Amino acid sequence: MVRFNYGIKGLDALFELENALAEVISKSGVGKYDGHDIEMDRSNGTLFMYGPDAELLFKTIQPVLKACNFMKGAKATLLFGPPEDGVKEMHVEI
């Protein structure tokens, strides 16, 4: 999952990023893009992606995230198992 600051009037930039992420994830076969959650005031949001290898999934999407202006300073959380207590996590700043 990737948490980010958005602060842009419309959602076109977010939809463009989602399309790019879905495409690169699908083509590489590393997982699935599962959508976003964004605050009503469009200040902050979260992107959700899943796959069997969190590090490989992140390495695959990292160039797409770095190319996106509003992803600067975003924080990715890589989970190594189902989201429950005690699961290994790694945090990476974009």
C-alpha cells in the first residue's frame, strides 16, 4: 500500500497513475492493482496493490511512482503476509 499527499483539484492525475500501475503490474505478472482510497477533500490518499512477493511488486512499480509528481514523499508499506499483528513490514519513502 502507498500513502500519499494529493492536493489536486480533479482526479485525472490519480486515474492516470492508476492506469499506469495496473498496466505495469499486469504485464509483469507480479500481482494485482486493487484501487485507491482518497479523502473527500482530496488531501491524502492510499493506493492498494497485492502480490505474492512484496519486494518484487514494489521494485516493479517504483519507477512509475517516482515519475509521478504527487508521489514525492509518499510512503509505501510492504507487508510480508496477510495484514495481521506480527506480520513483517517494511516502510519505504518514494
